[in-house]
Amino acid sequence: MHAKRWITALIALPFLIALIVWGGPLLFTIFIAAVATITLWEYFHIVFAGHQPAVPTASTIWSYAAGIAIIFAIEKYGFKAAAALMAIHLIGAGVLSIWRFKIDSDAPAVAVKQVFGLFYVPLFLSYAVLLYNDTNGIHWIFLLLLVVAAGDTGAYYVGSYWGRHKLCPAVSPKKTIEGAAGGLAASVIIGTGYKLLFLPFLSVPACVLFAVVVGLVGQAGDLFESEFKRVAGIKDSGKLLPGHGGFLDRIDALLFALPTAYLLEEYLLT
């Protein structure tokens, strides 16, 4: 498992770094839209697992299209366009549920899960586009990714070797308080190191605040996704990333961390 995690990371990292540094806004937005689509597919696979009758393909396609549209609309027109698209998606999901209700009394719940998925995945991921396009956006993206990745890696290894006290066993039996503390410490150390090298305009206290808040929120995002998997009775959201599971498994912390990082950067730290 350890080898697979590192091999997958070492293969993906050069591509991701090149995309962030040289890709530019359009390619970065296309990449985020692709990740959102794959992740939304995994989310639907979890929340609609075993649903009878099966959720129609038209319903999920409607959500994929809306998710992609939201990401591109935010990049070009901002939150007003995204809010309008969210409203249109809800109306469409509602209309589809009315048509389905005669054969599926759970159709309203299906619509709610569709709309929630749009908030949870494409809308939250769209904050990456906003952060990337902001002043010093490339550095903010790298800082965010390093803080989240360091927190995940630190929690994994500290918890594996020194974890004794369960953090939230009802949700994730293997996560420990020691692991969570180790992950948070790793987030602060790596985040501060990046700040000292590349972010001279950001004070050390501000960077520590960023790392602590984003690190804590990221850990909450990890546990939140685990709730869905516990309900569905599955271990991983997918198998596309060897050693990591699926895309949702890999970016669950990032989904909560992205809007938090954007709000900190936009309204508090600069």
C-alpha cells in the first residue's frame, strides 16, 4: 500500500506541477472540470448504490453538465452565474423527480442528493479556479496543496506508528487523535517552509493561521466523506488511483479546504 501511494504520487506530481505553473487559466479550468466530473461520478456511485429502481442516466448527465457549466461560469462570470446555474439545476432535478415519482417514491431524495453533489464537488472545486486566477494565485494553490497533502501524509504515518486513541471510531475506526495532531503539525511546518521560500508578503503568523485552519477543515472533510462510505458499506470511492482509492478519496480534504482557503486569502490574510 505504501509503495502504491508513493508511485501514484510520483507519477501524478510532475503533471500537476507543470499544469499549475505553465498551463494557464483555461487549461487549469479544464482540468478542474474533468476532476469534478470524475469525482461527481464516484459520489453518485456511493449515494445511489443499490437504489431501486436505478437512478436514470438522464438525471446524472444533467448533474455532470451543470457541474461543468458552473466551473466555467465561475471562471468567466463569477458567483452570480454559478448561483443561476445552481437554481437551473435544482429546477431540472425537481422536474425529473416529478416524472419519476410514480415509479419511485424516493425521487425527491434522489433530487436532493443530486443538488447536494453539485455543491459538494463542482462548486467547491471551482474555488480552485478562483484562487488560481487571483493575485499570486499559483503560490496560493501550491501552499494549499502542500498544507493538505502534508496533513494527510503526516496523519497517515503518525497514526500508523504512534496512534493509540481513536479520533472518531464511529466514522473512521483507524484514525487517531495522535494522527490528527501529527497531520496538523506537518501542515504548519510544510506551509511555513513554503511561505519562507515563496510568499514574502505573507507574515508567519498569518501563514500558521492559514495552515491550522485549512488543516483542521481538511481533516473534517476527510471524515465527512468517510460517513458516505460507511453508509454505503464500501472502503474506497473508486480504484482509479492505486494506493489512494478513487478521486473522491484523494480530494475529500481538499473539497472542504478550498472554499476555506479562498475565504481566508480573499478576506482575512491579504
